Amino acid sequence: MSSAAGLEGERIRPSAARERLLTTASELFYREGIGRVGMDRVLSEAGVPRATMYRHFSGKEALVAACLEREDERVRAALTASPDPDADRLLVLIADDLTGRHSRGCPFINAAIEYPDPASEVRRIVAAHRAWFVELIERALGSSSPASDLAAEIVLLRDGALVGGYLDEPDAVRAAFLRAARALIDPAR
């Protein structure tokens, strides 16, 4: 996925202002909620003029989409850093990621809640991220019998752990996620 597309799909060279917008918006949207953060605040805190923002993003939804694409790239890099991890190693990587960065739930789930239209660009990115996650887990499971169903169940378990990590003690949620995911996988081996 590439978020370097500007208006009418033209490619725009990454710039320091664009990076400040993405970093500031990602932090604010995640911490306070997309709907609660206005563009004026993002622009002010990023120190970027409105015209510069529109050179890179057609509006708030495009900025949200770019923030999600950036998070997708981060998650993919973190979970694929070691080539072809086995299922248990992948579960540990997922557990580390969900308790290491996600104190306010999952940015993808949070965005999906605020963009309920399944045809929106935001929801398309969320769906693509979830599909990739299922495929990653399927590959790690290898020839496990119902790998696709099992992978989807682990993604749902991860979703619950992300919410639980926001509400409960993260280390306890991490341990519970690993126990539950391993319990799902062990009978399938």
C-alpha cells in the first residue's frame, strides 16, 4: 500500500511537512479519537499550513487512510522481521505488539468504528490489513487442518486482546492471549 498519492492519484515526494502531519495526526487520532480531533488542531500541532496539507491529502479521510497505511506498514515490518516464523513465535510477536504499543485499543478497529461505511477508503484499508493478518497466521500454521478458520479465530482473539489491553492490565492480557491462542492451535496440530 502506498500513501504517497495526492489528489487525482499523482505521486508526491515524501516531505518533512507530510511526515509531521502523519505523525501528529496518528498520535492525536489514536489518543483522542478521530472524530474528536479537528483538522485545525492537527495542522496547528504539526506546524503545517492548510495549503500544504491539501497538497498531500484531499481531506481528513485521506489523512486517516494514510495514517492507517503507515501503521499497516509498521505492523507488517514488525511481524515479518524474522523470515517465516512458526506459529508459536508469531503468537509471541503478536502478543508483544498488542501490549507494547496499543494502550488505547487497535487503531484499525478504532477507525472502522468512526468510518462505518464499508465502501470508504478507511474501511478498505482496515479490511486489507485484517485479510493480510489472517494470511500471515495461515502461513505460520502451515498444514494445520482448518488453517483459515483457525487464523480468523486468532485474529478475533487478537481483537479482543487489544480491547482488553485498554481496559485491563496489559501483561495479564498478553498472557491470556497467548494461553487462549495456543489452546486453539494445539488441537489442530
